[in-house]
Amino acid sequence: MSRTLVLCRHGQSDWNLKNLFTGWRDPDLTPLGIEEAKAAGRRLKALGLSFDIAYTSVLTRAQHTCRLILGEIGQPDLTTIRDQALNERDYGDLSGLNKDEARQRFGEEQVHIWRRSYDVPPPGGESLKDTAARVLPYYVHDILPAVMAEKTVLVAAHGNSLRALIMAMEGLTGPEIVKRELETGAPIVYTLGADTRIQSKQELRG
């Protein structure tokens, strides 16, 4: 399969389980998250996919997911590029807070705005718009050229960094993309045409 790009959110992390704002903090996967990542690899292998290159963030949960996927496919030594540009959105002062505690401290409406608006950042952190401002140039300059060279590319990253990519690829607006939920460990397989537009999309849910 040529010009194939697979996006996968990391498996469940320890802080996902504890309902904490994570951002750039660095918890690892839970046992469930490990199994989600392995299952993602098995689903991709069942499609007959193998990869030419992989990209991930500098955060443990995404790197671990990437390794587990590649291990299931039988490519444990595949060249993997790690870059901060693919990190999760930085939640700033919310990082490490339980989401329910944050609602008590700042109010339900304010926390909802921080989580689900496109361009309103939490204190000391990034909005999704800010996240897109670092993710999209990296996609255009590094990831997309690999795909257009007819390589099969894996990106294992985070909910919001992947939302930024999906927004650009699918031509979505800010209000549309903030409503898009991405399951942990559920790959999305895109094939692109010569004009870089999406030719096909397949979501591999558990």
C-alpha cells in the first residue's frame, strides 16, 4: 500500500486511569494500555501492513505504544523519529490535577472551555490552536514528504496532537475537531493521493 499514513493514540496511561490532566507530564502505560497497543499492532498486521518509518513524541506513553505496535508487526528495530512537536497539548497549571478537582477549583464552565474550546488555553498551557501551530509544520516538513515518497508511515502520539493532524488532513474547523474523540490504541489508516488528499480512511477499533 503506497502513501499510507497510520495515526494511533497511545494506549491508556496511568494518569488516564486516574482521570488526571496529563499534558507534558510523563506517566507510562497501564497494563490495559499495554494490551491496547499490542492489539493495535495485531490489527495492523492483519491488514498486511508493515512500516518504512515511525514517528512519535518524546513522551514515554507514546514511545511505549509505538514500540509495542512495531513489536507485534515484527519490526522492533524500525527507524523511529522522536520529536517534541508531536507531544500532547501542554495543560499548564492543570497538569497533574484530577479533572473533578479542577472543576471544583475553577468551575465546571471554565474547565469545559479550557478542554473543549479551540483557542482558549488553560493558565500556563496551550490551546488546541497552539498545539496545531507546532504539530502542523512538523507534519508538512517531515511526515508528509515521507508519505508522498510512497512510504508507509506510523505516527504514535496523543489525543490533541493527532487532532491537529486530523483537522488539517480532513479539512475540519476548530469547533469540529474539538468534538472528535480518539480512542486509546485505535489506529486510523489513511491512504493519500498524489495531491496529498485523502483517498481512503479506515478506523480500526477494538
